[in-house]
Amino acid sequence: MTPRFLLEISAFIAVIAALALLPLFASPYGITLMIGMLGYVALAIGWALFSGPTRYVSLATVAFFGIGAYTCAVFSEVLAYPLLLLVAGLIGLGVALVVGLATLRLAGVYFVIFTFGLAELIRQLVTWYEVNITGTLGRYIFLPVTPEGIYWQLLALTAAAFAMSWAISRSRLGLALKVIGEDEVVASHSGIDIARVKLGLFALSAVIMTLVGAIQAPRWTYVEPSIAFNPTVSFLTLIMALLGGANRLMGPILGAVPLFLLFEWLSANFPNHYSIILGLIFITIVFVLPNGVLDFIEKGWARRLPVAKPAEVHK
Amino acid sequence: MSPFLQVSGLTRRFGGLVAVNDLSFSVAKGEIVGLLGPNGSGKTTVLNMISGHLPPSDGQIALADTRLSGLGPHKIARQGVARTFQLVRALPSLSVTENVIVALAFGRKRLWGEAARLEALKRLEQVGLAHRAGQQAGDLTYIDQKRMELARALAADPQLLLLDEWLAGLNPTELQTGIELIRGLKSSGITILMVEHVMEAIRALCGRCVIMNAGIKIADAPTAEALSDPAVVTAYLGEQHA
């Protein structure tokens, strides 16, 4: 273990510990804000885990998020709380495996459209089921979970997702994902089982998203398909990951935190124009920072120090 | 000598077009065999089927006692088959070293970390590319990308190496270096099947040639003999030259 590694680990633990102590000082509004923010950080990390290196742009985030929330709503009176999360995670995993097997052959824009369609399909299916079978559209969730409890769970999930993303990025699996993103033909000819790698990572990323939905659900008290499966969640997650840089460990965090705060401020101050401004921000990010801020800063740095980069030998 | 690579009745159809038609040949262990033929005769399609990039419509491919046809490319790669591509496939945003590490990490050697990095550098040295190790693969010249692709194929520790016009586009000096490089591989016991148009290289390297035209094998003989076969001359130059 190098000193740098120890330093990074201690910094990580210190940050998580500091965040864990936050509810002891924060106001109720502060906790609400942090729950929302952590939720998006976890979603963005989960999204980038699969879509960052493989470049399979997924708009199915809210499909899994919604499945988590709905599982929580449906089983909240039957299952004990921690078990509820486990069941939600398993359902998310099951759906991800089925969907992944069917779709990971699709490439490029077809995959994007499919994932968007998937989220809508699940929303319509749930709506149909609720209207025709149960007879009511909405559901109430009464669970004895405090806001602090939700916050800590989300923090644990985010920390776990971050740690996984870190471990994967330095492992063989991380390299396999990068190669798949670059050229699937080379990947398979080098001995990478691309179908399995893609499916595994898609499922892992989906489970994280499902758990975010399941953990956050009790905050809403009332859910209906249009809330749980709101496509904006998918778009926000995507744009947050892109802003930070989906190929970098810190990217999703650096994208999710400022954008979440910005969106909060916008929805409080410009409730009527929120969607318009949101759209403009999307377009700006895609045009100006297609590879994320981190990449932009590094490139800018390299331009100012032109001699340093090309001659440098990889150590 | 018992055949190492055995291709029998290999056929590939694309809709109504039969790109490869009932092709059979074999390659012995340690042999360098040229796969020749005019453009569009199905050579690359044959390599694509051996490496698993395309599934055969019919026929069988076996390496030693293992049946390759029907396996996916990653499984064939793990059986010890490596290849280069006619149009170079670098992984442009990875470094040159990383490009080679890919084959080490997922190939038969399963090397990772420092061991993989050292081995990758050794392979790059072998193809004369060690001085570019830290660069982005996308920044290399075309020739250097070809070298890198060969280093990647060699890093997979192949038993059978498929070269698809690897020597095309080299200048005379580079060609000599390239020929020496491939000759050097032979002494390390690798079996090579190469699609090539550079006659100088074919004469220098291949003991035997399989020649195709319009998907059908028209000759399979020691190089000099195969190249002077009337059917081959006709296929390349037309009737009056035969």
C-alpha cells in the first residue's frame, strides 16, 4: 500500500464520517436537501458505473428508481423494513437481468431509445395494474423511518457505490469496460466476454438505482406512477454525470452536487420556467462540456503547459 | 504431420452471396501459410470465421482437438487464437501500453498490475515501439498503430496468429523489418495464417499458400508452385496470361 493510497482512504473515511455527523447539526430543511442531493449523487454514480466507460447512454434510471419506490409502497405493510430493501434490490436485479439480456445487443441510439421506452412501459404497466386490478392509482407509505434514518442509509449506499466504482476502475473489470466502450470487436477478440461484463455492470448499476428509490420512498408518504416514474429523474441523472465527466471517479459527484443545488434554487425561484431553464442547461452542457468539467479543466491545464504532456512516459 | 488448424467445408453466405464456398485446408503446427486471392475472394471472411467474428454458415474449424466453429470470439481468443485487423483497430483513448495490457489481462496469461506492464513493454520492444509506450494510441501514425496491434496480438500468447494484410502499406525498409519480425515469430513456434498481397513477403515467409478465388480454393501448394499454377495466374491476370 502506497502512502497516496492510505491518504485517499483516510480522506474518504473522514468525508463519510463528517457527512454522517451532519444530521446532528443540520435543520430539518438541511436534511431534506441532503437527502435529495445524496439520492442524485448515488444515482449519478450508479449511472456512470455502467454508462460512463461503455458509452451505452441509458435513460432507464427512473425505471429502476421507480421500481424501488413502488416495491417499498407495495410491500411496506407486509415486510419488515430492512427486508423491504432487500426485496426491492432483488426485483431491480431481476428486471435488469431480463432487460439486459434482451437489449445489450442494441448499440448507440437504439439503446437510448429502448431504455427511455422501458421506463415509460413500466410506468404504464404499473398504472394499468393499479387502475384495473387494485382499483386505486396512488398508494400511501407509512414506515417508521426518520429523515435522519433515510439520510444515513443513502449515505451508506452512496459510499458503497463510490467504493465499488473506485475498485472497479482499478480492476481488470474496469479495463474490460473501457475496451468495450472503445471497440467491442477488439474487446471480444482479446478474450473479454462482453455480454457478461455488460450485463453484470448494467445489473449492478440498476440495483444501486433501485435502492435509491426504495430508500427515498418513505419521504414521499404518497406515491403514484407519475411521481415514481418521472422521466426527469433519468435526464437529471444523465446530465449530472455528463457535467462532471462520466468516465471519472469524482465526475458524478462533481456534477450532481452543483446541479442539484442549482435545480433546487431554480424550482424555488422560477417554478413556472423551471423546465425551460432545465432544457437550456442540458443543451449548454452537451455543447460546451461534452466530456465533463474535469476533462475541460485538464485540457485547459495542458494547453497552458504545452511541454509537459506529450513527452511524459507512462510510469 | 498432423494438422494443427483444420478447416473443413467452411461456407459463409451473406444473403444470396456465397463469400466462402466449401473451403477446406489445414495448417501444421509452426507453419506459416499464406492465404491469397484477388480482392473480394473471401480471405478476410475466412479469418473472421476462424477468429469468431463471424459465425460460419456451414462447415467446421478445429484447432488441435478443440472445435472453434460455434464458439464466440472471446472463447476462441482463450483457445490461443489472436489476430490483427485489415483496418487497424487501435483503442485510441487508451495508452499504447494499455492497449497491449488488454491482451495480457484477458488472454491466456491473465497478467495484471506490474507484471502485465512489464510484459507489455517487452512486447512493445519486440515490435520496436517501446519508445511510444506512454502515448495515446490515437496519436500514433498508421504504421505504429499496426505495430501496436501486432504487439497486442503477441501479448495474447497465441498458438495461432492470424495476420490480415499486416504488411500492407509499409515502405521498403519497414517491410524488411516486418518480414524479419514475422520470421522471428516462427522460431518461437507460433503458427501463422496470413492474408497478404505483398509478394515479396509471401515468398520470403510462407512455405505454402492457399489461394482462393470467388470463395473457392483454387490452389493449395508450396508457394512457388502455387503461384505459378495456371488457375491462379488466370484468377489474378485473366485468361490470356495463363
